[in-house]
Amino acid sequence: MNKQSNTYTIIYIIVLVVVVGTALAATSLALKDRQQENINADKMSQILNAALITPDKKDVVAEFDKYITEQFVVNERGEKVEGVNAFDVDVAAQIKLAADRRELPVFVCTVADGSHKYILPVYGAGLWGPIWGYVAFDSDGSTIYGAYFAHQGETPGLGAEIEKPAFSSQFEGKQVFKDGRFRPIAVVKAGQQPLNGEDYVDGISGGTITSKGVGSMLDNCLTPYKKFLQGLGQERQ
Amino acid sequence: MADKINNKEVLFNPLSKNNPVVVQVLGICSVLAVTAKLEPAIVMGVSVVAVLAFANVIISLLRNTIPTNIRIIVQLVVVAGLVVIVDQVLKAFAYDASKQLSVFIGLIITNCILMGRLEAFAMANKPWPSFLDGVGNGIGYALILIIVGFFRELLGSGTLLGYQIIPQSFYDAGYVNNGLMILPPMALILVACIIWVQRSFNKDLQEDN
């Protein structure tokens, strides 16, 4: 048999691709459930991290069920939307929609002292790829209780520092409503101040584009929650 | 040639005398990318050992059937398939590590060591020596990755595997982490230092002027 003939070559590559394709499909199917579990557990632990709870890896799911007492979806007017599961909302897809058409998930976390924290997801772009996070608000709808950020492929040691507590803990205690106006937190170069007088945190030196990405992510993703957060504040008064 | 191959040499030569990174200078790109911290460097090293060993065996088994015209494509398909499997397995069983390495696992496909070994060794040798060659070269690559990762994390962040190594009293006394270590150029400089040290021990690697 002529191994250099076109027929042999074509049949060879077809067989090879089918075999490799089957192997990949089989692996993917076999591991899918485990992977999805990991992804869900990871998301739960990120949400809890925003409320300053760091669960042990093994009991993430139990801890999540214990602390997150309510999850719902609101729209831009701050009204609850029925029939949508907050945990399953794909924030990455939602931010591409106009603000008034987005489904905005809210996770209510009851912390140890019995007070409610409202955890909102954010999603945006860093330097190399997507960045995302969760921001937890106090029940006044303005004070940030905690924040958690993560990234896909920012430069280690530079942009990747946004996932460190050293960066995210700066957000604690900042206010998004200042003098009655809604202004999400700015991220500026260390030592500088934003022009509009809003609350701000220091960016990462050497990670300027990622830091700016965090700033615009907060702008873009928290602004649609304005009515909802306002509502929280008024409810309390 | 095939029957004269000494299995021991095949396995151990790539560790030092014929190291893929510091002697053949292959696979430098991933050395820059994943070595800012030690842990991703280790996971990356292990993944490359696995992919390289199995790809070598598979190509070696197929070597007499592969049409010459498309041998590079066949090699690529086998490597790409294995890399995706490794990526899936990591996602299922070592989710944190796979999150850290993100795209770099996928980039094993483009690692020149793999194509180099498949083309130069597995295409001409039996499966068992090919397997040893894959393991040897993979470990040779992993060794360099781990050495570079060790120094970059220790000097750049003051930690190893995430644990603080440099005591707080050093920082109080004015010691500062070397931010330059985190940047990719320092990986190249470290690799160059390893090459320097290695050649000063192995006289036969030194080139005549």
C-alpha cells in the first residue's frame, strides 16, 4: 500500500481526527459534572469573599447556603424580576445589554451579627482579558462592606494584584452616595485624587490599565443598581 | 541507530548535558510567562512532562504509518488533543491551579520542545525509549521552570508557594521586594545565569571561539 498517496493521506487524517475528537468528547462528558461543581463552588466562594467570609474549600456549598439567605434579580428601576434565578444570571452577557434591559442579580448575605449585606456582581475588562468581582453593600445602600475581585489573565505581580486583599480591602467603608449623588468608587494613581470628589482607592502601580478597568467596571456595573441601592437607603429611614 | 540507544542516557541527558531549555534554548517563551510564582511553574512542569511523554509514545507507535506530507499536522493534532485533555483534567481535579495557569496550559501546544522531541526523536524510535525521552525532556524543562520560579517568587514577592519566607523584620529594616523580578525580562536574565553556571561546570558544553 502506498503510504504517500493522496487517498491514504486523506483517509489517515480523517480517521485520526475522528479518534481524537471522540477522545476529547468522551473526556469532556466524563468530567463535565465535576467541572461544573468546581465552577459553582468557586463562584460561591467568590460571593462569600465579598462579604468578608472565607469558607473552607470543602464546605463552600454548606457555608453559602448558611449565609446567603436570599437571592433575587432586580431591574434598573429597582423592582424585583420574577422567574429568574440570580445565581444563574450570566453577568458577562448582561453588561452587553442596555442598562434598562439588564437582569441585575442581588445576593443577600446575613452575617454573624444578623445584619444584611447586599452583594452585587460586577464584570469588566482588564488589560489581557476579563476581570470580575463582587461588591457587598451595607443595608444603607451606600457603604461598601467588602469587595472581591478576580481576573482571568492579568500580569502576575502587576495587574493580577487586584485579587489580593491589599487592594480589595481599600474599598471597605467607602460610600457610593455622596452629597445625595450616586458616584461609584474611582480607582486612581496612588497619591492622586479624582476630579469629582467621589470616594476613591489607590490603583496598582505598574497595573494602570487593569486599575482603570476596575474603575470603569464599577461605573458600568453598579450604576444600573442606583435605584435599588437608593431604595435600600430609604427603606431604613 | 534505533537499537544502539542507551535508555539511561535518553532519560538523564536532558536533565543537564542536553537540557532543552538551557542547552538547546527551546521553550523559553513559557519560562518567561509562568514563573513569576513557584506553584504555577510546578503545575506547568508536571503538565508538560505528562503531555510530552504521552505524545512521544503515541507518535512513536504511529511513526511507521504517518504519511510524510502531513506528519507535522498529525503531531499537532495529537499534542493538541492531549493538551485539551490535561486542561480538562486540571479543571476537574485541580481547579485552583488551572485557574492560575489559565491560557498557559493551552499554550503547551505551541511549546517548541514538544514539536522538537516528536520530530527529532519519536518519529525515529521505539515507544519505550520515546517515553523515557519525553519524561527526561519534560523533567529537564520542569527543573529550569522550578529554579527560575523559586528565585522570582522569593526575591520578587518574598514568598514561596504563597507562604511568607522573608520575615517581617527584614521589611522593617528597610528590605524591599524586588519588583523587577516579577517582570518577564528577569526570567531571561535568570535563565542566562543558569546557562552560565551550568557551562562553567560542564566544560564540554563551552564553545570554542
